[in-house]
Amino acid sequence: MENERRYNKLTRFILNGSALAATSLLLRGIGVAWNSFLNARLGAAGVGLISLTMSVYMLAVTFATSAVGFAATKLVAEARARGLPGGGREVMKNCIAHALVTGSIACMAMTLGADYIGKVWLGDARTIKSLRLLAVSLPPIAVSSALSGYFTAIRKVYKNAATQLLEQFIKLTITAAALTFFAPPGSDLEFMCALVVGGASLAEGASLVISLSLYILDPVRREEAKSEAVPEGEGKGRGGISLLLSVTVPLSVSAYVRSALVTIEHILVPRGLKKYGAGHESSLASYGVLHGMVLPLVLLPSSILYSYSSLLVPELAEAKAQGNYRLVRRIITRAFLAALIYALVTSAVLWIWADRLGMSLYKNAEAGGFIRTMVPLVPVMYLDIVTDCALKGLGEQVYSMKVNILDAAVSALLVWLLVPGLGITGYTATIYIAELLNFALSVARAASYALDGSKIEQKKNLPAKAA
């Protein structure tokens, strides 16, 4: 019976991971092809301008979501592990309310601050229209994040996959049509960028409608609605809100600070390149090639890895809640080994095909050189994805917060110091140093859990017991 249960659980894990991986790979592949299309229509400078705008937008998205997706996954999984399905229902009420509040605040802040952000932060007034259009999408993104977390917790990630595919289809259809019919070659760059982000905002609204419909009709949610009421502190009332905030606040603080520092970093890159001697359009073009073309391509294969790694969060959360540290060790060890093999194979493929990929996708000889430059870092970046998901599943939000803030602070400082003197080489060095630092600190913590997680938990609980 026990073996059958494990087999069913493993089968479900593989099927969910496969569905999510296939979808994620397809989506990232579409993203790479889309960047190639944008490069052909807007040029490298246009891609750089959109990347610059998106750096601020991602800061706003970070505030809007405020780790609500991870909180939904973790708390719903834990409630179900304790035999409290009704707790999952209460968790989702709190998560959706949380998302509406933070999403609305982010929307208002970005709308009202668009002029200042575009002119002062980004130093390019052409980004203002795009920022205002993107602001509209923030509340839908926040609520969709909470719903996505719920589907991950109940092992129905195929619903997330279906939603993401439909969202991308809508975005690409609307945006491609808008660029074709309203922005012929040679159109104003500001107007074309606004069309691109406007299509993305409409797609986010459609994505929320789809996710909400799937959630309302989901059989698991319907069963939870019939469950008995749960006691205070088990996801209900003030106790439920406190429980939610205990998860979201540490992760959110980390995400806010890190995203702000990352935004500063990306703002400083074009400015540093200008100090190095490049013109404004040339700086945007170099930034667009590395950040808007090469990095998405190098990270494309990691979509498969991330899909399976994200499923480790509920698995590790349940194993830890049950005190099964032997299972924790087995999950972490196997995940790391699989990720390392996959990363090494991917590195070899990217190295061999670097020049051909750069020319065929972007018609840019510089892209191939950048791809080959980033290849040695691929194993580190890919293993860091697994490590990050493992730490989240183990409840190490505070530790991850410290590591991520340090990583982002070091990146911003190095960009400020290195790029004006070394140009794009300085930015590449910054990426290497920050990734290695983050990975070293994160993997040390995950490895300690794999060796003996029970001792770590005992040490963490000693002060509370002594008090």
C-alpha cells in the first residue's frame, strides 16, 4: 500500500512536472522568437528601451505580488498535509485579498510616478507611456499569482500551463497585429514600444479571467467549500492573516529590496556604458543585446528545470511538516544531481552552437560572442534555481532574503564601479561575481539540511523553548 502510494505520488510529480516543463519551454521559446521579431521591427535600441522599461515594471510587479503566490503554495500544501482542506479555502481568501490590496497600490504608484520615473530614473521620456500602460496590469498579475500558487499546491499545474499558453497567444496576437497595422517600419520608437506593452497588459487581464474561472470550477476547491470550518490560527481570521504575513513579509522585504537594487543596476548599465564612451542609442543597443537577447536565450533551457524545481516547494514543505528529514535529504540530493547533469549538457550545446544561434535568431554577430561568454556560468545559474526552490520549500525565507539582498547590493555596486571603466565586459563580470556569491551561500544552507535537517530545526527552536 505504501509503495503504491509512493508510486502514485511520483507519477503525479512527473506528469505535473512534464506538463509544466513543456509549457514553460514553449513559452520561453516563444519569448526568444518574440525578441527576435522585436529586434527586426524595433532594432537593438528598441529592445534595449523595452528592457529598460521592464526593469522598473518588474520592481512594480514584485510589490504587487508580494510573494503571495509562494504563500498560497506553501500554506495550502501544509493545511492539506495536516488534514485541513478547509484551511486551504481560508488561505486563498486571505491571499486574494492580499493580492488585491498590494496590486492596487502598485498600480496607483506606478501611474502617478510614471513621469518622474521615465525622466529622472530612466533618463528617457519615451518610456512614460509604456509605464502607464503596464501599470494597469498589476492588480490582475497579483491575483493571478495567488491562484497559480493554489494550483501548484494541489498538484494541478496543468491549469497554470493552460493559462500561460492562452495568455501568450493573446499577447502575441494583439501585439503583432498592432505593430503590423498601426506601426509600419520607420514608426516612432516610443509609439511602437507602447503598442508592445499595451498588448501585454491586455493579455494579463485575460489571464486573470481564465485563472479565476478555472479556480471557481475546480473540484478540489468545491470540496474545500463543503469542509468544516477551521479553528483560529489554522488559516482563518486574524490567525490566518498573521500566518500569511509570516510567510509573505520576509520574502516581500527581500524581493522589494532586491528588485529595487536590480532596477538600479539596470538603470546604471546604460549610463555606465555612456561614461565608457558609447552614445545613448549605442548603449541601449549593447544593453539590449546582452540583457534582452542573450540572457533569455541562455536561460531558455532552464525553464524545464524550473518547472520541476517549483514542484519541490510543496513536496519539501510536506516532508518537513511531517519531520521526515530522510525524505528531505533524498529529494535535495536527487534534484541537485539531475540539475547538474542537465546544466552540463546544456552548456555544451550552447558553446557549440553559440555563433549560429546569435546570427540565426538576432542577425547579430555580437550575440554569439556573448552567448559563449555566459556558458561557463550556466551550471551555477541552473543549480541556483534548484537551490532557491529547495530553500523556499524548507521555510528558509529569512535566509534567502539575506542572500538575495546581498547579491543585489553587490551587483549594483559592481555595475557602478566596473561598467564606466570596462564597458560591457564590466557588466559581464558583475553577473559572474553576483551569481557565484548567491549560489555559494544558498547551496551551503541547502546542503546542511540534506546532511541533518533535524539538528537545524532544533537549533532554531532552542531560543523559543528557553524563553
